[in-house]
Amino acid sequence: MIHHPLELCLVFSSLLFCIGLAGALSRSNSILVLLGIELMLNAANLNFVAFWRYGPSPAPATGIVFVAFSVAVAAAEAAVGLALVISIYRRQRSIRLQEAVRLKG
């Protein structure tokens, strides 16, 4: 039985991470793979905030700083990932990962 809010946050975060991992590994559409990766990053952000908030001695805004850096990395990842998807689509007219075997050209 879950009694503490930290446990609830960690269970929710692990479920979110598992959904993102399953989505990233099972999809053939590159956009859906990027969405799965974003879900996994959001699960990590939830862990940062949960451990900061429900930790033994939460320092002021430490968890929020970690989340801000993580969001910046996620934004850069999304920008680079979408740029690659657009580049592959322009070249091959498909965003399926199985068809993106030749990236050199």
C-alpha cells in the first residue's frame, strides 16, 4: 500500500517512464519515438521534483534547477530530432525508421 506522497510520485514516474520506453522501442514512426523519449524525460523531471520536495532537507529550488536544465536538454533534443526527421523526409519521403537506413548522401 502506498502511504507517502513520494512513493506515489515514484510509482507514477516509473509508469510514465515505462510507457515512454515501450513507445520508443515499439514504434516505427520517428515522431512517435521522439514522443516516447520526451515521456521518459518528463518521468525523470518528475523524479527530480519529487525527491527535491519530499526529501529530508529540501534546499531552496534545487530540484527546480535540475528540471530547468533537463527541459533545456529536452528542447535541444527535440529540435535536433525534428531537424533530422525533416531532413530524412525531404530525402526519402517517409519518416518510418525502417526506411531510414541510408543517412549519407
